[in-house]
Amino acid sequence: MSNVHTKLDQVTALTRRLRRDYPDETRAFLSFLQTAEAGKALNLRFKELINVALAVAAQCEWCIAFHVEQAVRAGASRDEVVEAGFMAVIMHGGPAYMFQTPLFEALDESLPEQDV
């Protein structure tokens, strides 16, 4: 299993465990997440690109794996995802630059590279 798929499986397992052991807190978090994502001013592709940038800046490999996959599913191109990653570098510097590594791992698995 790939590193990215392992991360995504870990997200699912954690959510399942938290729903079982801490249902009120988890329900509140997931409800907030759905409410925040339901806004109409930004389309889903754009929101996921923002989430990609934030995930890179936060240096969260699980978040990167999840939001790159979601951005690709929402129609984001390879260049859009990479550009979002660079926006994180602008705001977060060198550490965000290095977290482009898991971004590319997630992107390569979610959207196979075209002939380069």
C-alpha cells in the first residue's frame, strides 16, 4: 500500500475511533466542517486548493493526502495543486517548501503525471 493510501486509511480509522469513543466532540467537529464547506461563494475546487495550501503550511501529511485527493476529485489540475502548495511556501517559508514532498506523493497517486 502506498504512503498516501496509508495516510488516508489512517484518517478513516481515526475518524471511526473518535466517532465511537468521543461521539459528541466528533459530531460537533464534523458538523462545523460541513457547515464551513457549504458556503456558496467559493466552489469546491477552489476550497480544496485553499485546504491544500493550508495543509502544506500546517505540515500535516494526513491533511495533504486528503485534500490533494479531494482537490483532484473536484477537478483541480496538477499545476493548480502545485501552485496552491507554493502559496503555502510564500506564507510559511522553508518548512512549507519541504512539505511539497508529501504534496507531490499525494498528487502523483491521485493524478498520474503526464509525459514530462
